[in-house]
Amino acid sequence: MEAGSLLTVYPFREADRADKDRLSAVFNRGDTPAVLIRLRAGQQVTPKPGQENDNVGEYYAFSKLCTHLGCPVGLFEQQTDRLLCPCHQSQFDILQSATPIFGPAARPLPQLPIAVDDNGFFVAKGDFRQPVGPEFWEMGWR
């Protein structure tokens, strides 16, 4: 990835790799997509407490689902380091741990803890530590 770029990724459990049905289900789940972002040289994210080691150098992963209504947050404004939601114009400051700075979203985008495995591939060290998507999903209103 080039510095200042974004890539949509679909994290899955390694145990699911051998099972075609379970692996394909990853792409059908609404809470799976994430964005992998490579910052430019010299940039740093102010981490949330407990998330100081959830990145790999300049690489960070966040949920791709807006915390307002769950739209895909996939527009990256490189000059301001903001992720933009095209549905209701929420903006998330990547350098402030994807904190919303404009629009109706009230919660930051959850960060996915990542690492690099022995083969040089990015892997998730665990699940998202905060709820993914809008708050009403957590209330059982799916």
C-alpha cells in the first residue's frame, strides 16, 4: 500500500479458511468490513487507552461501518486524514483514533487490533473492542 492510502479488508478467523461456507459467510455478514489505512511518514494516531499496540507501524484498521446508521465509511480524505461517510456526511479524524468531528455520528469507529504474521500477512489480533455499527444494533433492532 502507498502511504496515505486505504484498502477495504474482510477479517476472518484462520479456522474458517478451510471451510468454504464459513469463509464465504464472512463476506455476507454486515459487521465484517474494515478499512486498512497506511498513514504518511511522520504521522501518528493518538491511541485510546489500551489500544497503544493495536497498529503495525503506520498501518491502522478501523471498522468500515459508520456508527450513525451503518453506512460504509470508505471515502478517505488524504489531506485532512478524515474518513467520510457518504450517507449523512459524518467525518472521522483518523489521527484521533477515528473520532467523529462532523455530522451525526456520535461514537468513534472501532479499531481492529492488527499484527503481521510470520509470512508477512496482516492478521487481526482479536475482535473489535467496541461495538461495530450504529448503537441501535446493540439493542437488538437488526
